[in-house]
Amino acid sequence: MTFESLSDPVDVLTAFVDGRIQPLRFRWQGRVVRVRRVTGEWNRREGSTLLRYFSIESHAADSYELCYDPRGPRWILSRAWGAKK
Amino acid sequence: MSRAPVNRRILLVDMDAFFASVEQAHHPHLKGQPVIVCGDPSRRGVVTAASYEARPSGVHAGMPLQEARRLCPNAHYVEGDPEKYVAISLALLNLYLSITPDVEPFSVDEAFLSLQGRHGTRAAALAIAADLKQRIRERFGLTASIGIGPNKLIAKMGAGLAKPDGLTDLDEQAFREVFWPLEAQSMWGVGPQLATRLHALGIATVSDLAHAPREALEAAFGIIGPQLREAAWGKDDTPLVPYHQGIEAKSMGHEVTLPEDCEEPAFLEGTLLRLSDQVGRRLRGEGYVGRTVAVKLRDHRFVTRIRQRVLPEFTADHRMIFDTVRALWREHWSGGPLRLLGVTVSSLAKVSGAGQTELFTPDTRAGRLREAMDRVRDKLGEASLVPAGTLTHRRRLGHVPFGPVSGRGRLRNPEP
């Protein structure tokens, strides 16, 4: 599997449940990637902004890292494993 | 009337191959595979962490990436994300604090916990440690090795006995049974150099150290000689410094392995400026000033030189740090290719309360500019404003592992 470090803006179908953000699926390079499960969550501060990061495993068993930036708000795909450009 | 002995047990929680395990937990296809965490895998650098699956190949932290690739060509080379590891370390710390307020973070992947009263019995401590391991596994998908003992020394050394995913409980007697037959170097704090000096005195094992004449140890090693002897008996009265009391920093520094050996003065100077800027910013952010400035130069043959200078006054100003570093570098650089550069400020003093602002920002143009720059970076992030002298350097470097440019730079809006 190949590893890519990215900073691609992506459209993410998102659920807000009990004050938590949950990415459900996103569109990247013309494909829809469905989130099978969130495998990790963490935050990072950039100045006064709190960025929310999610490691996710897709239904196709690929692995990604998504970042939710509330300044947009927008989502950035920051890492991908397994998917070919 | 004698008081009843106070029940007290110390736990050392040591996360197993922390950085590599986080990547395996977050990316399930890496589970059971050799994983090597490093800087940008497409550039050279050193191994930051190796998973347990990679270790039988001989790969270890600090090894040049080139050598790791030779030893373990089939490993997954993953670019590390230090801010992620720190964030998870803080989440772990919060978990520990839900068990006891007496938690001392020892490193990004280790922490001491003190259990007292009814929780400080052996049975209670064992049950708490087992439960903690379970909670770490469920919440983070990670394993930890925990050592339990009557003091920090035994807890720390016990945790290393059964890794990964171990749980070891020792009292002083059990400590001696386990460690006395082992090499003196197995003692916490005894490195290869000290072990060689001990050997010269005829001290090969921990038992030898425990039975060595106190006077001989003091004559050879000064004050630490008798302390080493006590440690070999499992004695340690080092206090646990709880997180909420804070820990005073002794030095602050940053270093970077260059993408290729470099002998271009402008590039090297730009790198030193960036490192000085990072150190100054961190000093100011954490409320410190320092007086000793050091530069670290490692050449292409891995020969490392550290040169330092004591300043006439304390500072947290990156210009003053950089001017000193540049002078040291010009004085001691032979002109040959360099592999690594580092900047450290030590002899630190905490600045608190009244006068802090004045110390950091004397009422000069430079001081006011620095204060304004700090405010902008506090609001917009580190990459929002950088010294112009570092720009050429940044474009060429592209990526600096564990520096503030890498992750933050990627997240900036790509649109103009």
C-alpha cells in the first residue's frame, strides 16, 4: 500500500451527534469514499483555531486522515493509504 | 507511638513503541507489519520509532533511515506526526488524572502515577494497573507496559522487564532477585560510558554494585557513587512531582537533519535563523529566559560538535539567540558539509508576574515588533509569520520533520 501526504480540500458528508463530529463519507478524485469506522481522533491548535483530526478506515479497507477546520468550515484530506491517484 | 506505615505504590506507565503503535492503531492495515516512523520517507533522516515487528531486523530509534532501509526493506515507512503523538499523550494524561491527581509525565510516552491509602496496597495497585491497561486498549487501541513498585526506580525498571503489554509488580526484595544477576548497565541511569567505568572498578553486575565499598564509589563518581549503590538495593527517595505542580524546564532546543549534506553558508544560516526563531518563540511561550546559547553541528561523517556561549544577560529574543549561534557557527564550522544543525538555550529562569512583559519586550522597535509577531502567530499559527531570512531555506527544505513548518504549512489554504 502506498502512503501519500496531502492537503486536498474535500466535501465530507458529516453528522453532528451529541456535540461530536462524525465524518460519514467524502468525495475525492471523483470517487465516493464511505467511512467504515473512525480509528483515531485528536486535536491540534493552529493559533486560536482548534483543528479536529480523524483517522478513518473506508469500506474498501483503505486508510485516510481527515482534518476539520472550523474556519471554513471545511475538510482537508491530509493523508491517504492505498488509494491511487 | 509509631505511626502505621502509609500504603504507597508507584506505577510507571510506558506506552509500547508509542509512535509506531499509534500509526498501527489508526491505520489497521499496518497492524502486525513492521512500521518505521520517520520524517519525510522520501528524504533522508533518522528513524524516530520502530514497531516491535521491525525491531528484530535491528532497526532502532536514531538510526539513519538509509541503514534502516537496508536492514528492513519491506517495512512501512510512515511520516511521523509529532503533534498527533503529543495530543494523544495529553489524552492519556487525562485518563491517568482520572485515577489519581498525583501524575508526573516523564516523557511523551511515559508517566509515573502515585497511589496511596486504600489504593496503595499491592492488590489494589495491581487491579488499578490491569484496569488502566484495558482502558488504554479500548479507548486508544494501544498497549502499555506498567511497572509497579514502592518507588520510581523499581516502577521504571520493572516496566522494562516485560514489554510489550507487560505488568510487573516488584518490591525491594523481588527487585534484587531479578536485577542483581544482571549487568550493571541494566540499572536506570547507567549508560555505556558509566558501565565501562564501573567495569574498570571490577563492578560487572548490579549485585557487584550493591556490594561495592561506598567510599570507592564516592571516590570514583562523587555524589552519585553512593546513590548508585543505594539504587542497586532498590532504594530511591526521588519525589514524584505531580503534573499540577509543573516541571521546570532545564533547556529548550530544536535540531534538524538536513535533506542532504550542505556546505552552502546562506542555507545553513537560514536554518540556524529558523531554529533560533523556534527556540525563542518557545521560551517566550512558556515564560522562560535563558543565558547559555549552544549550537550543534554534525558533519557528514557523523562527528558532532557542540559549542556554547554564556550571554551577559538573560534573553528570549530570537535575534540575540541567532546572533550568538551565528558567531559560534562561523567560529567553529570548518566549511565542510554538514548533516545536522541544532540550537539550544539553557541556564533557564522562569519569568513570572510583574515585569514579564518588560523582560520579553523592552520598549524598543524590535521588542514591539516581536510582541506584535507573537500576537499574530498566537492567533493564526506559527507559519503565518516567519523571518524573511528563512524563506529561501524553507522552499528548499520543503519538509522539516518535527518542526512547526511541516504540518502547519500543509494546512494553509492552497488558494491565493
